[in-house]
Amino acid sequence: MRQQVSDNASNSGDVDIVSRMVRRPEKMVRVLRDAGAQVRKSAERRIEHHLPHLARPQLASTQPETPRSLAEIQAELDALIGLDAVKEQINAQLAFLQIQGRRAEHGLGSVSRAQHLVFLGNPGTGKTTVARLVAEMYRAIGLLERGSLIEVDRAALVGQYVGHTAARTNKAVKRALGGVLFIDEAYSLARSGLAGATDFGSEAIETLLKRMEDHRDNLVVIAAGYPRLMNQFLESNPGLRSRFTREISFPDYSTDELVAITSKLATDADYRLGPGCASELAAIFADATRSEGFGNARYARNLFEQATNQQAVRLAQVTPAGTMDRVTLSTIEPKDLREAVSLLR
């Protein structure tokens, strides 16, 4: 009887909570949104801890917990597969900024040159990775205070009504002060709206240009996107060419470089490519259609992730789980790659 009373009281409390939330739907929405965010964060933490190679990159601020030395950052840049021309241009930019800084210390005149950059390249060519390293390098040489990278796209800058866009763009700039604002697919800011529709991308560009001038000593902007479309973006406003004085082209990866990238993905995730995998990968990448939207390193990552799934299916079908040794669990075979690429086509 006492238990029934307790249960009834508990149920009554639950009903009361629900009734209050129904009477105040905005509170229910807030509670559900917060609960969903907690579940999502918990899932992301589990993925990052147990399956780091499957974790999705965050569209947020990225800043090392402990600032690294310039030598450490340079070593990571040098270790990137391919991108030789990109590395040369980044090093040239860094050397120029360092020398200008030393000249200023000695009271010598400096050559005015904006440190903002344009990264031209197809998806998966390392633009975001290099932008993160540039942010750290700029901090290491004293050009920026924090060296963080704030990554945004059109949706983060452009609003739906008059006045909304300027507020959004200003908010993004404020978050990036002391670091780098990385605008992915920046060309979308200059796109024309649908017939009869109002597009506020031009307002975002105007606001951004003003803030780049206002905070020229405390903000670096890197705009990135497809080469053809980025040229249209730079021509859309006379102020863009004068602010972005250096363009760096990120070429598509070669077949050999994509094989090396896949091998590194496997090593980083405690897998190994078995005999015949290198030639199988070379054939897969050579046969891939290299259009403007080719995923490059993203394609290699997707292929590797699908291959780990196919390896799991293969092992589950032929080997009792308790008898699998370390080598068996770690080895990707050519058949796993063939199955994986068939799912990506």
C-alpha cells in the first residue's frame, strides 16, 4: 500500500512537470534541446575516445591547449603528405612577416602587406589543416595573440532579413579576434539570389571588409573554396582584391599521395594494410573520376572507413570472435577495399 502511495506520488509529480511544460511550450523546447545537446556531446566524446578515426571535425574554434613552438608547428607542416608548393608559399609568407617584425623593432620602415590569405582548391586538399597551422604560426611569431581558428561558412554569416547579416558577421569576427577567421566556401557569399529574392551575402562581405580594416592588427581572415568560384568571389567587390593579396593553390593529390594518406589513416587507427593493398588502392584512385568535386583526402578517408566496416563483416562471418588475434583484427585485405569502393560508387 505504501509503495502504491509512493508510486502515485511519483506519477503525480511527473504529471505535474509535464503539465507545466505543456502550459509553457518554450520551456519544453528548451529542455528537449538541452537534453539533445547533452546526448550528442556524450556520443561525440565516445567516438573521439574509442574511434578517433571516425570522429567528425568540429565547425568551431580550434586552439591548442598549450601553445606550441614555431619549430613544432613547422615540423607538422613539413610532415603533411604532398603540398610542396603550398609549404613553400606558407614559409615565404612567414619569413616575410618575421623580417618585417624585426625591421619594426629596429625602427626601420615596413612594407605594408595584408596577412589575409585565399586558399584555392577542391575539397579534401588540406586547406583547413593548413589554416589551423597558419593560425598557430602567426601566434608563435607574435602576429596574433591567441592563434585560434574559427571556421565559418555562409550560414554562420548571412541572415534572412535586413540587419541580421551584419549582426551575424560581427559576432563571427568578434569570436575570431586574436586568431584566424576561416571562411569555407567563401564564394557562396557572392552568389546571386533567386529571381525576385533578396540575398544578403553582399552585406556580409561589406561588413567583413570593414571589420578587417578595423581589426587589421588583431585579425587574419582566410577565405577558401573552389578556384573558379573564388575568382568570381574576389571580383564581386573591389575591396576584396586589396585585402586578400596572396592566393595559395592547393592541387589535387596524386595517386601515390592518396595511397600514402590512406596508409597513414590506417596506421593512426592501429590498422595495417595487408599484402596487395597498396596496388589495389593505386588502381582505385587511378580509376576515380577527378572532377571539381573529387574528395581527395576525404575520399581516401571514406574509403578507409568503409574498408574497416567490410573487414568487420568479413571477420564476423569466418572467424569466432574469441579466436581473433591482434594481427587478424588489425589487417585490411584487398577484398575489403574492393567491397568498400563498390559502396562509394
